[in-house]
Amino acid sequence: MTGNAPAAMDFDKLYAARLYAVRVRPYLATALFALHIVESRRVPTMSVDRHWRCYVSPAFVDSMPVGELAGVLVHEASHLLRDHHGRSERYAREHELTGPAERLRMNVAADFEINDDIFGDGLVTPEGAVVPADIGLPEGKLMEEYLREYRFSVYTRNMAWLDCGSGADGRDRDWEFGPDGADGLSEQERDAVRFRVAQGIVGRPGDAPKGWQRWAEQVFHPPQPWRDLLGAALRSAVSAPGVGDDYTYGRPARRSAGVPGVVLPSLRRTPPRVSVVIDTSGSVSDAELGTALLEVAAITRAVGGRRDLVTVLSCDAAAGIVHPLCRAEGIPLVGGGGTDLREGFAAALRARPDVLVALTDGQTPWPSSKPPCRTVVGLFRRSDSWRDNDADYVPDQPPAWARVVDIG
């Protein structure tokens, strides 16, 4: 062995760092032990791919104290737990971002999301760790929010050495093994790791920072797409008894085979009739009313473009006129007073809909009884208002019989 031979990986030191990390962050133990360590002299420091392989430079291990190595391991596992690779790919598609420079910006934004609350309380902050305060941004935000608030800059270029791998920004690296390489976790195994970690955090919420608690709640109760849920309600209404009440001889009923010489009509399923109640009280903003009209257009598409099957009415303290839908942007949304959706529900039900959709901020009395049709309540997402912070104010909750989802 010559003096120029590269140093071997000090696995004892690296595994000691992992045990240290597990001791100070026990709720992350499943994730830390799920990482498969890969020795690599091509990676600058330490990085992960989306398959939970952790590529580590021997020189980097030699240069770092055990406490700081523990912090880096927690940092890399955090990228994978929070699905930064998937979120980066979605953000890049939605904003048409390409190239390694934009991926580097996503890596830095993901680091901001992680680093502002994972260190301290026994976990040493590694040298060079970036935090939002470095460029004057507030803590406690998500990667996507940081991406909207800062652009590529000299600061970002100076962080080019900071490469957490495809597990942080979704861009594959030359040193990574890829989906067909050895020792990667399957999608089901990755989901199982996230779920186990979330279980540990929810079970002992006082032990984890707020960022981790927020993440764990989302793992157990992931936000569901409003329009997918609305479409499911419409499909359920189509298959409900009494909806397809028209008969046709164009397609004979199957039971005709049991009655020779007689052709029996079959039941023709028709798209459901939908009544939409839009809350136009003073507490609903113009932007939210605009969102409501977009949702009306989506409902129309969900019933096959049949505008004759959709009726819309506005409601504050009293119900307005029921409008058959011609064009969503032509619906007059009149209101501005208090809110009482009981009036709106009563007026909408006179059209005998199969599905009733209410778009509201939720600050309203609700009907005492369940309507005789499927009901979906879309709640506008709100920031806290002065009334929400008033100890004497208790907002009315949507009734248990309604399917409630967030929109906006």
C-alpha cells in the first residue's frame, strides 16, 4: 500500500454517528436505519437518491466530527421523508423549470425547509448548513414557498458544492445506481418507512419540532384533491337508485332473454343534476368568488358538459335567484351581508338535484337535517381572521352528513 492510496471509508465512525443521531432523534430511527450506505469517491460530501441509498465520500467522513456527521445523516433522511424529490419534480413541471441551476435552487429551498428546525436539542448543526435567515427569509415555510420568494443569485451559485442528490431535487446524478441498482427500497417500502416515522411523531408529539409534527399529520391525513372528491361524489350519484330513471329500447334489457318474443327496455343512466350554492356573504373575498366560478366550470365538465343539468344560486342571509347555467362567468353573485346557508339549501333543493354542492367559508348556520341527496361542502382555505382569534367566537362546523373538503 502506497502513501497515495485513497483512504478507506471509516464505517465505524459513520455508524457511530448514526447511533448518535438515533439517540437524540429517536422518532427518526426507522428512517436512519433504512438508509443503505454506499461508499463513493465521486460524491462531494453526502447525498441520497430517491431509492434511499446514501452515497458518502470517505474524505468527508474523515473531515467531520461524529456529532456533525449525525446532523448530516438526519438532514439527508429528512429530504427523503419529506418527498423533496417528488415535490421538486412537480414544481418543475408546473413552472416549466429546467436545467441544473434550477435544481440547485430547489435543493437550497429544500434545505431551508429542513434546517430551520431539525438542529439543536442535542443535534449539532453541521458546518456550512444553510438556513432561511442567511438571505433574510423567515423560518417555518415549505420548500415551495421559499422557491417563490427567492430567485437564482450569487448566494445560490456559492452553494454549488452543496449537492444532496436526486433525493433532494429529483435530478439523477452520474454516481447514483438508478431504479434498477442494488439495495434500493421499493415504493411500498419507502411509504412504510414514512408511515412508521409519522407514527412515532404523532404518538409523542412533544418530542418533535413543529415542522415534523406538521409533516406527520399530513402523512396520516394527506390533503385530497377537491375536484377528484367532487368527481367521486358525482359518480356515486350516477349509480344511486332513482338517478337513471329513463328507459330506452336502443339497448334491450338483459332480462329480455328470459321473455321470448318480448323486447324489454333497459334503464338509461343519465348524468346527475347538480345544484351549486355559492356563499356571497361579506366574509367571502372577491378572489374566493372567482375560485367558486372556476369550480362551477369544473362541475359542468364533470357532468359531460351538460349545462342544463347544473343550476347555481348565490346566498348570503337570503337565497338569490336560481340560475340555470349558461356560462359560469355570466352568473351574477349578489350578496355581501350576513350568512345563512339554510336559505340557500332550501332554495337549491327545490330543483330536486342528485348532488348539492355548497361553496363557502363555513361561517354560517347549517340545515338541521340531511338533504335527500349527496352533499359536498367546499370550504375556502383561510388565514386566521380576527374572529378566529376571538375567544368568544365559535364558528359553526359543517354537519357530519356533508362531505367536506378544502378548495382554493
